[in-house]
Amino acid sequence: MASNVRWTTRQPARIAAGGLLVVAATFLPGADSMADAPRTEISLDYNCRSPQGTYSIAAVVAGRFPAGGAVGRPVESRDVTVRVDLPKAALDELAELDATAVSAVAQLKVLHAMSKKSVIAEWSGLQAPAQDIAGQDSLGLEAAGAVPTATFGSPGTATLSASDLTLALNPLKEDGSAAVPDVIEVACRPVDGADATLASFTIDGPVSEKPVEPTPDLPDLPDLAGKLPPSQREKLNDARRAARAEGDPDPEPCPFPPISIPTPAETYVAGFTNVKKLKSAALLGPAHLNVILMKTYTADPCTDTFTVLSEAEFDYKGRRQMPPAQGTFLTYGFMPTTATMVMTQVGPPALIKSVSHNADPRIPEDTTVTAEFQLTISNVRVNGEPLDVGSNCRTVKPIKQTLYAFGTGNPPSGYTVNRGGTMSGDTDIPAFTGCGVDEDVSPLLTASISGSGNYIKMTQSPLCVGSNPDSPDCPPKKPVPER
């Protein structure tokens, strides 16, 4: 079985298939050290395609690759470099753009295999510094960076093999500015028949001395992050029975234990919320969000899903709130009313839960965002006359807000956490309290505003991820809200 799962092109690969798990080396503690491993290299020939044509390149992949490992412990490759020699045809293509230098970002697909199971990890974000191209017949670019680790769930012989290579060439003019276009994508495939093995090593672990008799009487499965759909639950049970039938007394756990890979990011959100009773809508944001991606990451190879939990907090002038929003409504259908609304985040950070489904070639991603807000109202004017509601006019309890979104990675569509998009849901506005100075007008606001079925739609811009500050999504952009 093979699986190729992408988070986005700007993020580390996290891939699960059978007994394999691949995660980002730069964030994962406890990987088996490769400090004493010798540095090795392999030379490969590639056939490449650029926007202007095709040509061949030579590449050398080098690093300190795993020499061995143990079941359940990540092994890592260190000091990885990918050197490519750009031929004259590629340099001529760059020169046509008035470029005098070029830098690059490389992505190498690496096949992790054991027995009949395999996954493809993307060694992405490998950076090659700028080199002058003037007067050159060929040019060597060397890209380097951290690459994902691999964890194997069963003993045996594992191999790492180089596969497709992608180069994002960044042409630069003599004054250092970017040429147009500023990125040229070059897709390369290894020449057929080449030995692309980077490393072959043994994963040690416990082996059963005698087979365990298969039995259909397995104990009930615990819920995995809530109730599983029947089809996935049956698939998980089938996988466990098959493992026992093959003599494994302790089938691979499903899901894997959660892994924490906290990654800072930021973005903006903006949108509209309806006030059903007033038959109108108020603009929310743009509001700045600080995000911690992958607080936990849980792979479930038996159901071909992985679940990522992230957190987010609003930040407006150092406070956990959205910017104040001005709303104008017709109270009771005829009386114009204006007010300033402030949504202040309370309780724990907003929880972002994303579930991706590996088995579907579209790579669908379901996302749920939950948060709590205290709604306060001020600067109320009714029919142009001020209505003093005081400084503590608020809902009697926090608003519990849940937004839902769906998207796919292949082809990209809809909403994903990294790419952004639109989320929607319904809001229940509680009753008001503390409103008024000379008299309590809380019942008036409750009667005209509070209630259920208030539709909300928010638009998120792409994430600016702290580990990739040079991304075109950094600094984060303010989105245009959709109605």
C-alpha cells in the first residue's frame, strides 16, 4: 500500500501508511541520533520540464542517513543537501528574464519502505543561496535544510529512496530585485532504471515466538476522538483481525499516540454575523489571529485518517478580542439603532480540529473551530438619540461559537487551515445584563437582539507560518469577507 499526503506545499510532510509514520525532524524530540553516522551521497540523473521546455540535470543527494533503529522510535536523516547542476539551457531561460543570479528552493520526494508497505515523504523547503549565472555554461546549486524523520511500527529492513525532485528557481536582476516571473517551477523525474537508494537499515523490535491463533472475538474499540463512522470502525476491526491472523499478538495501535509539533503562525479573519431578530448583519474584523499549529497530531493508519489539533487567540492591541464593530439596525422593523459591539475571547484558546482522509485521492479535510466570546455593547443610539447603556452592558454568559469548513488538497478547493477560505455556523446570542444607568434596559436589548439562528460566515487568509517567513503569505494579508 502506498500513500502520498500533503498538508500544504509550505508545511512538513506527515504521512501514515501501515506501520510507517513520517513527521518533521525539526520539531520532533527524541529521534535516534545520527551524530556518528558517516556522510554518504548518491548521484542521480533527472529528466526535467520547465515552462520553456525540457532538459536533463545531474543531482547529488548527500547526508547522514539512518544506519539502524528500533520499533516505535523515530530515525532521522541529518545534514541533508541536494546539489543540482543546471545546464546551459536552464541558464539561457533565466537570462531571457534579464536575470544575473538565481537562488532556489528544492523539494525531494523520498520513498520510505518496509516489506510491502511504503509512504512518500516530501523533503521540502531545502534552500539554495543565490549564485551568479553570467558567463556560465552550467551552474551548481546546493540546497540544504531539515527533513522529516520516520517511525516504523514493526521490525524488518527499511529503505529510503530518492524520487521526484521539484525546483523553484528564483531569478534575480543585477540590482537584487526579483525578475518577472519571480518563480520558475521545474519538475524532474529520475531516469528509469537508476538505483536511487539512499539508505537500507534494520529496525529492531520484539518478534512473537509463536503465532497467536486468530479470533474474531476482539474487545470493543474505544472511541477515537469521538464516534467513528461505521465504515471506518469496521475497517479498523478488520485491520486488527488481520494482524492477529498473521501472528501479531499485539496489533499496531490505532491510532498512533499523539505527537506534539507546535508551530507558530498568524493570519487574519473577517466576516459577517446576522442578527436574526433585526434582519440585518454586522461586519466582524478584519481581526488578527495568533495560531499554534499542531499542538497534537494523531495518525490512524487503520482508518487512513490523521487528526490535527491547533489553537488560536485573537489579538487586538494586546487584548484577546476582535476590533470593535459598528452595527446599524432597524429595531422592531422601523426604529434605526446603532451600536458598538466588542467580541472578547474568554476561556481557553480557540480549538481548531482538522481531520484529513488519506484514502481519498482528493485528500479531503474537515475542520471545526470552537471558541467562546463575551459580547459587550456600547455607544447605543436609537433614532439618533443616545441611549446610555453604561460600561458593563454584556451577555449574561459567553457565546459558544462553532464554525465548520471543508476543503480538498487535490485539487485545492474550499477551506483548509493553512490555505484559508470560508467557515460558517450559527450563533446563539444569550440574554443581556448590566445595561443601563438610570434604568435597566437589558430586557429591551434581550427582546430585540438575543436568540438563536444567527448565521455567521468568516473568511480566513492563508497562514503566515513562523518557520517560513519568506513565504508570499508573510506578513499575513487581510481577507475580503464573503457574504
